[in-house]
Amino acid sequence: MRLKEKAKVFAGGMIAAALLLGTGFGIRMLTEPAHVTPVYAAPASRIVSLPDFSGIAHMLNPTVVTIESVSTFKHPNVAPFGGNDDFFRFFFGPNFRNQMPQQEQKQVSWGSGVIVSSDGYIITNNHVVKNADKVKVTLENDDTKYDAKIIGTDPEIDIALLKINKKNLPTAKLGDSAALKVGEWVVAIGNPLGYSHSVTAGIVSGKGRRLSTGMESFIQTDAAINFGNSGGPLVNMSGEVVGINTAISAQGQNIGFAVPINMVKDVFQQLKETGKVERGALGVTVSKLSETDKRYFKVDHGALIQTVQKGMAADKAGLKPYDIIVALNGKPVKNNDELVHLVASHRPGDKVKVTVSRNGKTKTFGVTLSSRDDFTGNTPAGRDKKAPENKSLSGKLGFNVMPLTDRLRYQLRLGPSINGVVVVDVDQMSEAYDKFIREGSVILEMDRQPVTDYDTFLKRVQKLRKGDVIMLKLYDRGNFRIVTLDVQ
């Protein structure tokens, strides 16, 4: 082979080798990128393992008890075959059914509780032992049932205090529910569906939840809570009890609620000493400040006094409707719910300092609290009456009004002291509807000026411009209310 041909063969071989090597390296680079960090790989410092709850379970389980509540009730009189035909009435008389002996039947329900003192005091829910004739408590890994005495109950926050005759018991440490944060881990321990000392875990889903009116301010959690968990502890990651499990959502969806332990600590001593809880009261109805309220009264927090009950603490101290309570004993009041809890944490006869905003000025009153049991104030309520006829337009406010005629006064059962205009045809998409203004509500005042007649009210409304904020005083089903509205 000539030298020139050899050179061509050699060059061709080198090119082929290079192509093979290049192809090989190319495949490796696609399949095994040696110097590229995958975008899905988290830095080692950010990898967090899930918490281990075994230590909390080991620590708290001995303090959790199973509660058996036995109630006795009587069946209505029942005669053979119903006892309602002429045969029985002829031979035994018309009151035969009432002469039959009533039958007693026992009903057993189950719940949970947590030991809070070594000498046998146990916290549970009021509804676990309500109407119980006999209560028994079973400790962990103890087949012996102990008779329990109901020391006291607080239905307002659904708490009961029990006592068993046993010493040197393990006790749970009570934490600070105010320090709880939404999103932190919690553990629920109890007797769900008869499975004693079951442990479930989840997070705090919310705080300050209310299921109805009253003293409620529940912790919401997604830690599984079922029937029988009631009265058991909700525990933080430090092994401290931060709540007493009390309710589940009627719709399910794994939503549970617990009474904050701080509320329990507030009443524990009263229950232990007297068996009941006495709460202080100002004797006012208050409402949450809306954004329009804040602009109208030029405040950024507080609770608006709607009514003042005559003879109660607030009335004696000089508090009035339209006052905004902004602080209690120097502590700022964020809203109406917080005010209720702050006042209720005191007993009747306690002296407190109430700071209000009145006509743009701040003033502090010394108030000696009345008893909550003496307070007869009602929360605002809507009415479902049909709209009276001959309605008139006042659409800037989200509703129409008409004159208060003698016929309407009679239909609405209004006394002679109630004067103004009657609300009709409320727009369900309006702010007025959201604030419970309903057909049949009577507007008594507008911006603190009496509404004397229908024509005057319309003229005043016509002068309003979009963006204005007005205040109305209403009378509805025996209640006086104050609301503010944005003019549309």
C-alpha cells in the first residue's frame, strides 16, 4: 500500500474512533451529569424529620383517665297494646296510662379526663358528666374503677372538676394556651370510641373559634378527635396540656375543638372551693368594630357599647351607648370578644378601670363589677317578618324604609316611646344585611339625631354622598343596637 493510501486509512480510523468516543461521552453526559446538582435536591441543612411523639405519649398517658358516666331516666307510661282503645278505658278508666308505673332505664356514656393534682382532682368536660347519677374513673392499666365525685361544673366553657379518693397520682403539667401558634404540632390523648389512651397528632389550625354565643374561644385542631375524646388533654410538644378536647365539627372533615387551658386555670380554684363559677359583668352589650365603625369613631380597636343595663356596673359608673371601650385595667381591648373574656376573668365586686373613647376624647372610669348572673342583655337578632306594604326607596343604605304607621306599630308590638321609620326590603348583598338589619327593624336615630318622621329621614339620606359613613340606632325585637354603614 502506498504511503498516501496508508495515511488516508489512518486518518479515517482516527475520525471513526473520535466519533465513537464522542458519542459515548455524549450519552454519559445526558444520563450521568457528574457536575450538575439536580434542582429538586434540598440542601442538607433544610431537611427536617417529622417529630417523634412517643415521649409525649409515655409522659402523658398515665395522667389520662377513662370516665364512665351513668344516667338514669324514666320512660313515659306505657300500657299493654298502647292502652288507648275503648276496652282499656272502660275497665281501667281514662287515666289508665298515668297509673302505670314508670320504667327506669340507665344510660352509660364514655369520655376522658386528665389528672391535674396528685390528690385526685381531674378535669373533664361538663357534657361528659352532665345529669350523671354516678361517675366512675379508670386509670391507665388499672382494672379498678374509682367512684368520682363531681366537685363543680362550668357549663359556659364546658368544664367539670372531679375528685377520686386516691393519693400520689401522676399529674399533667398545665401550659400556656396564649402562647400557642397556629401551625404548631399538638397531640390529643383520650378514649375515642372506647379505645382507651389513643394518641393522635396534628397541628393548631386556628385560635379563638366560636361555635355559638357566650364564653367560647376554642382552639381548632386537625389532630383526630372522636366521640370519647371529650375531656382529654390537648398537649404541646413540651408535654404541657394546652387545651381540653371538647367538640368536633358536625360536618366531620377532621376539625376538632379544645377549651384553652388558660380559661380552665382561671376557674379551677373557684370550682374547687365553691363548686361553681361567678363571673363579673359590666352590664353592657357590645359589638365588634367594623371598618366603617373605626372610621366614624376615629379609633383602630375596641368594643362599641350598644346598650347599658340600668342598675348594673357600667350604668352606675357612667358608661353610655356610643362609648368605645379601648382598654381594661390599662390593657388594650382588641375587640368585643376579648372584652368579654377580660371582664369575665374577674369576680363580681372586683374593681376595674375601664378606658373609653367618647366623642373623640379618652376617659377612664372606675367600675365595680356586677354579677354576670344579673345581666339580662341580649345579642342583636334579626327578624323574619314579611315586608310591610307601600315600601319607599332609600337605596343608598342597602334597604328601603316606610313611615311607622299605627298599623305597623300594632303589628310590630311597639310601645309609644318607639318612634322612627321602619326598614323594609333589605338587599341581601348589602353591608346592612351583613349587620343584621332586617325587615321590621325601626331606625330611631341617624348620626345621633332622632328620626322624627319619614320625610325628614329621606331628606337627610338624599344629602349623603358615596363614601360617607353614617351611624344608625335601631330597635329590633326588644333590643337597641348601634350600627355604622358606608353610603353607596
